[in-house]
Amino acid sequence: MLNRVGLRFLNFLLVFSIILITFTACGDNTTTVPATTTGVASNTPTPTTSVTTAASSTPTVAPTTTGAVSSPKGAANNTPTTIAATPTTGQVRLNLTPARIRKANGEMVNMSIEVARTDEEQGTGLMGRASLPADSGMLFVFKSTGRVSFWMKDTPLPLSIAFIAADGKIVDIQDMQPFSEQSVIPRQDHLYALEVTQGYFNQKGIKLGDVFTLEN
């Protein structure tokens, strides 16, 4: 039998041997990990980034402008210039034709008027005229009975207009203001329209129902 001292010594040797064996085994399996070095070509591939420069790859595209360009107000050298519309040139005075209006009391008002028959003559009318001779005006003769509206574009002279039926009776009288582009619409069908200086019909006592006659 071993005494207690011997037994303790054997136990010590056994524990020491186990520790030694364990340490040796760990030493044989330990792998040394090298420190990671950023930027090393062989181990850390650096991603390649394509850089496209504006000069080489970005084409310069001129802006497409549709219609008129409205420049900001007050911008130097960019403020749009507004060009006034050119007024319609007044037509050459048309040939004068004698006419008369028979009032309800039988009194006759004699006139000498211009007659507009073509589309061009009627489209221009009295535009550009600043005055009319006494007992004068312009008669519009239409191709058929209907209701033709009028306006005062480019017409500086205030006018009165009488709408006249096919039988010569005046069916409507209205005043028209200089340069107005508001349509003057007759209240009755008519075949003729007579423009005179504003107030002429009132001055002569001409009223609805009076009869207009154009002398041939």
C-alpha cells in the first residue's frame, strides 16, 4: 500500500501529465491569422468605379422651345417687347349713290351714300375714317336676309347703324362706340345696314318703320 505522501505525488504527476498533453494538443491546432491589411492588391480587391465625365459622355442638348418664350418681368435684355397691332387701313372712298328715307309724316331725308357690296368692302367698312360728310354714310348690301353683327374695330368715328329689311323698312337702330370690339347684334332680320355719324337719325327724326330707298 502506498502511503498518503506517495499517493499525493502520483496524483500530482497525473494532473501535470494531463495538463501537458492538453497544452501540446492546443499548440498543434492553433492557426496564426495574419493581420488584415487594407488596400493589399493580392488579398483585398479594390472595386473599380467608372467615372463618367460631363465633357466626354454627357452631350449638351439645346432646350427646345415651342411657341413664344415669356421672359420674366424686369430681366435685363430679356423683357419681351409688345408690338401693337397694326390698325386696319381705311379703304378708298367708295362711289357715292343717291338715297332717301321717307319718314312716317311723309317728309323725305335725302342722302348721298357709299355702297359696300363685296366681302372686302364690307369687312373694312368705315375703319380708319375720322369723319363723314353731311347727309352721308355707308350702306351694306347683303346677299340674303339674315342677321349680321357689326363691331367697331379700328374705327375712331362714333356711329349709328340702321338695319333695313328687304322692303326698305328700318327695323332696328343702334349706336356703336369707337374702337369697340363688342358685337352689335340686330334685333330683326335685315337685308341692308346703313352706318352714319352717331346721332344722325335722332337729329333727322328718323325712326323704326321709316322707309329707306336707294336710287339707281
